[in-house]
Amino acid sequence: MSLDTRRAVATIMVCHFVAAFAALGMPPFFALILEDSLHSDASYLAGWLYIVPIFFTAVSSPWWGRLADRYGKKLLLMRAQLGLAASFLLAGFAPNVAVFALALALQGLLGGTFAASNAYLATVVSGAALSRSLNLMQWSARAALVAAPAGLGLLMTVESPLVLYRYLALLPLVAALLIARLPSGHPQDAGAQPATRARSGVPEARASLIYAMQFAFVFATVLTFPYFIPFAQAGSAPPSLVVAGLLFGIPHLVYLLCAVPLGRHLGQGRLLATLSLSFLVLAGALAAQALLPTLAGLTAARIAMGLGMTLGFVSLHMLIAAIVTRENAGRTFGWFESNAKWGAVGAGLIAGAAVQALDLRAPFFIGAFTLFAAGAYLAGVAFHRLALRNP
């Protein structure tokens, strides 16, 4: 990888981090925005507002991806950053809940920086280098998820959470300026056959299988996110709110620590088997959290969940890198992003219904069952393909 290519990848990762810092950091404070800034006592709307940008990103990402393939990945990436800036600015001046919800809808419709960034990266690197770059992109998103709530919470001690959106609009504006200085994306050979195809002649998995497994992965892990802290504090010896927050962040911290070394050393030839293993580890970790809700049990299970998530993300990124070319990168990553968002939307809806009908453990058991079934299916597919290769 040349120095110019490294700079381009680093710039894209930094720009995605600053955009994700605002987009991922503000939702935990929606209830506060409703009560203090918009003077609404409808606190239940916070959960619905959380889903709004995710839903509209799921709807719009494939469309933006097709436009990126037609008109250029760099142009559409700049559009995504400017779209975020415009939606943040509208949110910062929202006089009521309806306008704030409209701003969040525009954030989903006009944003999509993750898919747009990945599509641009596919014009700069390919094969194994692309899969490593995708791991770094996920790393920047996880870093924002860990850092943003604390950083923004500190800023809200001196400024209104709604007004803060006005300042946050500057971040994607700066990102758009940095992206404007990048080349349009003409790599040494980014449109060539990806690394996995060059070795085996065909990709290890079809796009439809990758998307299905990604949906199961996102759905099952996000199921537990909204209710983990209430679940952790519902036990016989509940941890403090600070400790519960730390427990929530453990899987993301494990990813930050392990993703880069795993991405360098994970072999290309057994990705379906590795993805199957990650699903089974995750299934066990989710079940363990529901069955052993002590501090020690939750800590161990959250560490295992982080390892499973890391293996899952790295394997999925390698699989998707094997089917991407420069010509189809926008469409492929558009669907990849849309699929993940639909998984998150479905998880939010199912988790709410399950908790209301059963109890706080239900999302953990549903997620564990989903991942166990998907992992077992993948193990069968991987074994069948291995048997065909070695009759």
C-alpha cells in the first residue's frame, strides 16, 4: 500500500469517526432533549426517535449506492457528509418534536456515510487490503460509540443538548472539506479480481448468503442493546449505573483491542467456518448473560460476546471484500449497509415486544437461538464445501 493510499484510508477513517461521533453519540440523550429542550413529557418517544434515522438509512442506502456507481464514489461521499451537516443543523434549531423527528429522518435519508466511505475505499484498495480497511472503519464506529456518549455528556454540562447539534454540524462539514482534497479513486488495480477469488477461482460465499448472515448477526446482537442496563440492574445484587455502563461497553472495547490483529492473521480459506464459530460463541455468551446475571458472570459473558462480535465482523468484512469490485462497490455496500439497518430496526421492534410480553431476559434468549441456528447452518455449509474440495 503506497503512502498516498495510506493517507486516503486514514482520512476516510477519521472523517467517518467525526461523523459517527455525533450520529451515534446523541441518541442516548434523546430523552433529555425531549424533556429539557423540546419541553415534551412523552419520554416514550425516545425509543421511536432512535429508530427513525436507522429506518430511513435502510431505505435510502441502496439508492445512494447505485448513484455512487454511476456518478462517482467521492462525490456521493461528500454528499453524505453534507447531508449529515444539514440534518444536524435542522435538529439544532428544531422548535418542536415534529421538526426534530424530521431532522432525524433527513439524517437517515441524506447521510449513509458508512456505506459511502466503504464504497470509496473500494476504489483505493482491494482484496485483503480492503477487508483490513473495512475492519478499521468498523473500529472507528466502535471508538465513536465508546467515546461519544461520555464526551457529549460532558459538553452538555455547559450547553443545551439541542443547541449542541448546531456545533456538531461543523464536524461533517470539516470532513467534507477533507474528502474534497482526496483523489477521485483510481487505484493500482482496485477493480481487479479480489484476493479470495484469485486463490480459489470463486468467492467463498454468494452475496445473498453474506447478507442473510449479516442480518442475523446484527439482529441478534442489537436485540439486547436497549435493555442491557435495565437487565443488569434487575438482579439480586445490581451493579451501579456506572458499572452497568462499563459492562455494556466491554464488547466494543474488545473489538477495539482485537480487530486489527485478528484482521491481519485470520486466514482467507475458512471464513464460513470462522463466521460459524463466531455465531456459536455469541449464542453461548448471550445465553450465559441471561442465565448468570451476576457481576462475574456478566463480565465473562460480555468479554466472550466481544470476541464473538470481533470474529463475526472480521469474517463478514473479508467475505464482502471478496465480492466487491470498483464497478459495483456503491451498490454492494449500499445493500450491505441497508441490510444491517433493517436488522437493527427489526431487533428494536422485536426486543420491545418480547420484553413487554415476557421479561428482560427474552432478548438474550431470542438472540442466542437466532445465532445458534445460523451458526449451525453455516457449519453445515462449510463442511459440505470442504467435502466437495476433498472428495
